[in-house]
Amino acid sequence: MNKRIKTMEHQWLELMEARGALSAEDQRKLEALEIGFAGECAFDDWMDRYGEEQWRVYRDIWIDAGGPTQLDTMVVTESTVFIFDVKNYSGDYTYMNGRWSVNGRPIIKDVFVQLKRSLEKVHLMLRQIDPVIQAEGSLVFINEHFSFRTEGELGAQVVMRHGLKKYLQTMDESGVTMRMPIDMLCSRIESFFIDNPYPPPACDDDTYFSLKKGVCCCSCGGFRHAVMRYYLKCLECGNQEAKERAVLRSICEYGVLRNDRNLKVRDIYFYLNKMISERHIQSILSKYFSAVARGRYASYENPGRLMKNLFPEITCKFKNEG
């Protein structure tokens, strides 16, 4: 069971907002991603609470079966493969004569389109593994402030929040067991997994130069720090963070923002507003990142991932010098 993390685009937009360089269009995009992610995490909580231990749960994955597609959640049980597309919509939605409206206003977007596309690819994948294996898809409306009215056939299973507990508790009650052991099936399914094929956004030079520079406080988001030998103290909220951790975290944030280039000491020195010495930055880069080139033009591989995802177990203690 993999833990859900924010997409690279989501992380990039958050960092751009923290450093004061988010356009109005990107701000709307970030708000939509935050609402969607909150809904997916809420669904994860329901799944953890009411799902079965033996189920294999995959979250926010990409597969390539006749073309790439993204799946919010895939659950593999001993009888069926279940696909869930989670929507955190609010308002009064209506689906009639093949058309959607919200609060009485028509909308062009087909809410079912992602689930339909995902199921098509999953069926193609399963036919290559074992044509007998069945897949089912459900559209989950997780928000308690969502209402839904329809006339006619939907063409998809719809699960509302008030019915989610019962659905999760009964969805695998067919009594039929697949002939392929679940471990083997999951191994075959995982062979279709791919990385997100669409590159995340990256800062162009003009946008980058407009960013706030320095270490962004992990507690309050401020940029004013007292730099001590072993730690940084935020002058706005008083938070203290180990110097090694603060610099590593900042390097990783730079790597997400500028994911189209390698890491270089001089670049990070200016990104941190010259508050950390080049020697210290060099020591952190050489300790945690793989060198791509050495010498005068040394550079390091940029994983393009936040510290909490790249180094989840890291702990940096420091001596209190006060």
C-alpha cells in the first residue's frame, strides 16, 4: 500500500506560492489541486478504516496499457480489480440526457470521462495478464456538501459519501476467487506501472529571478533567520531548525522549482540569498546527492523531489548554542 503524495505540479505550485511568484491562473489551479487532494486523502481514510487487510491498495499511479493513464486508486482483491475516481465536488449536481449541470448552470465537462478512460486502459492491461480477471469502476463523491440527481442510465457506478462505508464493506462479497494468486497478479500489474509521462512545470529565468530568496521557515513561511553554527532560528516565529536539515530542505525545494537542471553550489548560494556559505552548501550536496560533474564546474543530480519524500527518515539534531 503506497502513501499518497501530492503531484509534482501541486508541489511546484505550493513552492511558487510560498515564494510570492504565483500568477492568478496558477493560484486557481493550486486551489483546485488542494481541494482534489483533500478529497483523495479523505477517501484514503475511509479505505484504511473499512477495507480489508488482504487487499492491495495502489494510490495515484500511472499505467501504460495502450497508452498512459492515471488512476486515483486501484484496489486488487482476491476476486476483482476495483478502480476509484474520487471527486471532492460541492453543490447540487444534475445529470440528465447526457448533460451535466451544477446549481442549475450547465457545465461542459463530462465528470465520468476520467473513469471511463481509466477503465478502458485497465481492461486492456488485464486482458494481457488474464482475460478472466474482472475490473469494476466507481465514481466516488466524497464531499458531504454534494447532492446528485439523475434520470436515465449513468454508465458508471456512483458512490456517495453516505453510502461509502457500506460499499467498501460489501464490494468484495462475490465469493469468487481468481485463479491467479494475488501476489502474482500484483506483480504482473506492477509491470505496467510508469512514471508520470508529463513533465512538471519549471521556472523560467524571468520567473525565477522574481522569487523570494533565502530559507523559507518550515513553521511560519518567513524568510528572516539568524544563522547559527548548528541551527537556523526564524526571527519571525522563533522556530529553530537544524542547519543541515534547513539547507537540505531548501536544496530539495530548489530542485522542484528548477527541475529542468542539475544542482550547482553557486546557484543554490544565490537561491539562499547568500546566507549559507558555499562551503557548507558543497558539503550538503556531496553528502546527499550524486555528482554529475566534478571540479570547477561541479554539478549534482537533481531528483526534483521534496526532502520529506526523498529522505523521509532523515533526522538532524543540533546543539543549542544559546
